[in-house]
Amino acid sequence: MRALWPILALGFCFARSANATEPVGAVDLAANGETVSCRICEKRISIPYVRAAMVHTAMYVASASLWPEAYSPFLGKSNRAQFKASWTSPPEYHFTPDILASDNDWWYFNLLLHGLFGSEMYLAARDWGRRPVRAFVFAVFASTAWEYLIESWAKQPSAIDLFFTPAFGALLGELRYRAVRATFRLRNRPLGTALRILVDPLGELERSMLECRLR
């Protein structure tokens, strides 16, 4: 229970300062004497890249665990040959009525997982002060890095993934960003905290660690 005090205090802080033009001061937790800052989160260049690296790593570990015959880093010549082919031939695209399956992946796999990945990258930039256009550019960068620097060792980059991931991700990510901001106006602080953890778990973890709130 003691570990929950900083998060609960931040929720109190968010509620107090939601309509304020300036961030309020620190909130003292009388139960244990800790203080939690209510300052506005500043623009940070590094945090979106750290989040992207964490997500890329988690995605690769999951892929290597589920499909070791393709994603294992110990395939040697096979990995190197595929990486070279990825950079010397066009992205994979098969003409089919089901455009989301044009790379031979399941359509719902591309819709759900790539959509969530794109939205997480977009949201990483929005959470830390980037406007929508720059957040979209960051999502494009993160998606391209995954396709050409990480997954390219296992399979050919996907044309639909390169387009769909940042495009749909930006739409879903902006909805998530607006939902997170709306939770700051809730009077029920525990509910607001729970909703932020549900909608933006990595962002809420970052804000809790740095003890700040969105503007």
C-alpha cells in the first residue's frame, strides 16, 4: 500500500491543477511525510526514444519466442541473407482484396498489433510535448526502424505495415492522448489514475517516476 502513495498523490495533484494556469506546489502526504511534485511535464527529447527502444525490444523478444525458426538471432547466414534482401528489394506486397493481409500476415494481426504499436509510438511523442505532426513523424520513424533495422533480419519489410502502422497509429494514439488528458478533470482521483494506467500505462509510469502531469 505504501508504494501506491506517490500515484494517489499525483492523482490529487492532477485534480487540483486541472483548471489552473500554473502548476501548483508539492502535495504533502501526511501519512508518511513524502512529497510529490505537481509540476507540469516538460518537453523531453529522450523519453520517447527510450520508450520506443523498450517496445521494440519487447516485440522482438516476443517474436523470437513465438517464431524462433524465423526470429532467432542465432540463425547466422540465414539472418544475414534476409537482412541484405530486405535492403536490396522492395517491401513485400501481394495484390489481394484484403489489403491488411497483403504481406501474408493475418489481417487482424496487422490491425490490432501494428495499430497498437503505431499508437504507442505516436503517444510517446505526444506525452512529452510533441505536436500531432511531429508525433506522426516519430511514429513513421519508429515503424520504419522496426521494419528495416530489427524485423528485416527475419522477414521482408511489409509495405502495408510501413503505411498502416503510423497512419492508423496516429488516429488511435490521438484518441488515447485526449482520453488521458480528460482523466485529469475527473473528480474521482482513483478512477482517473486507473483509467490512465489502462489507456496509457507506459506514459503513466513515466509521469509517476518523474512526478509530473500533462498540461
